[in-house]
Amino acid sequence: MIRKCFAKINLTLDSLYKRSDGYHEIDTIMVRIGLFDELEIKANDSGDFNYSSNLNSICSVEDNLVYKVWDILKDKTNNPGVDVYLKKNIPLAAGLAGGSTDAAEMIKGLNELWQLNLSKKEMMDIGASIGADIPFFFEDSTSRARGIGEIIDPFKNRLDMKILLVNDGTEISSAEVYKRLDDYGHVENDLIIEKLKNGDHSAIFYFENVMEDVATDLFPHLLDIKSDFLDNNAEVCLISGSGASIFGIFMDDESLENAYIDMKDKYEFVKKVELI
């Protein structure tokens, strides 16, 4: 089977406080976008996990989230052997949850391949045990995520947004950004969600990511990319997650296309994306 693993962006991201367990309590609005990795899963007779990818891994196979899914689920079937090929299209360490979406689709894929009959709740719980962003990818709509990201409240987003996504190859450690974070609790997510539900365009002017100041302190050149967006008539531009991907929202297709033409040769990765 081949599964599409869609990336996400954070329309908002707030940190409410640092918890006693060392994690940050967050409140974020996430949406999937039409950028995806491709995960191919085939059964084999060896009983082993065999992994390959179009990109060199940034970690050992055992640290790969796709492997961790297999390692958790392998005891639920008599023949756990799989060959996995991952075609990476989502930039790495980019605030787009590429590893998390791959893991979510691996859970869904093995559930189907091995006929495990796991419920969505069971699959989400398995995902949450591996990574906080993973449960989001079991919902099919824009969602608010709280806790450390595992408490998911989906809702209908009626606002059409024209989005350009840029990544210049900068890789940012989420742990490093969280370690430096000291800005808490002021993004108006309740108001934003109501506006999104009503298709109110003014919602975009309330979008905010409290991690931006930390990310741009660590990598000041990201501010130049944001300036480039604004020079190309983006209504709003924002870092996604802990960065370093930046997305701009445009009023119409012509503005989006003009920005794309101007920016596509300046940065490593520039893509027009749809919300899905």
C-alpha cells in the first residue's frame, strides 16, 4: 500500500506555561496542507523491518518514528515483517510535522495491513505515546490541539486561504526553541476559531505564534524571508511550529502567483499549498 502523509501548519501557536514534567502546555490551531510524503508498506516473510528512503536519515532507523510504530505494533500479529519505503517531500526539522504525519500513516497502514481492528482512539493513543503532534493526523479537519498537543478538538474551518510556503533549508530543533521560550498565554484562539467557523477573513489578522521571537533570535535571517513575503503583498506571514518554514496568506490568486514567481528561485523550497 502507498499512503499519503500530509504536512501541517500552525495557524496559531500559544504556550500557556511550563509543566512540572518539563513539557509546555500549548494551545494551537493546526491545519493539514496539500504537501505530503509517500509511505509505501509491503509485507515480507522475514519477520523483520526493512527501511529505505529517498533521503539519508537524520537519525538511526531505531530512532525513526515509523520504526517506533512498527516496534510497538509488531507483537499484535503473527508475521510482522514489512518493507517500508519513505519518499520524503516535506522539509526536515521545519515545523511541518513531517515525522509525525509519517508515523500516523504507519499506524493506519499497519492497522489495515495486519487487520488489527484498532479504533481511532486506540490509534491516537499509540501515536501520542510516540509524539505529541501525531494524534492530530487522525482527524480530517482543522483542529485545536491542547495539552502537549494530544488533546484534539476538530472543527469546520470555512475560511478559504491562499497560501505560499517557503523553507530555506534551515533546520531548527523544537527542543531548543521550547527551552528558550518565556512568552506565555496571549493568543486569542477562542476568538480565532469562531471567526474561522464563520468564514470571517479578519481571523488571519489574529494569527500569532509565540515561538517566532525565539526562532528569529536563533536565526535572524528568517526575518528577511518574512520581509520578502510582505514586500510581495502577503496579508499575513507566520512561522509554522518552531520553524523554520514560513507561510504567507494572500488575498487572491494573482497575488499568490506573483509572489510565487518572485520567490521561487530565492529559496530552497517554495510551494503553493492548499488547505485540506
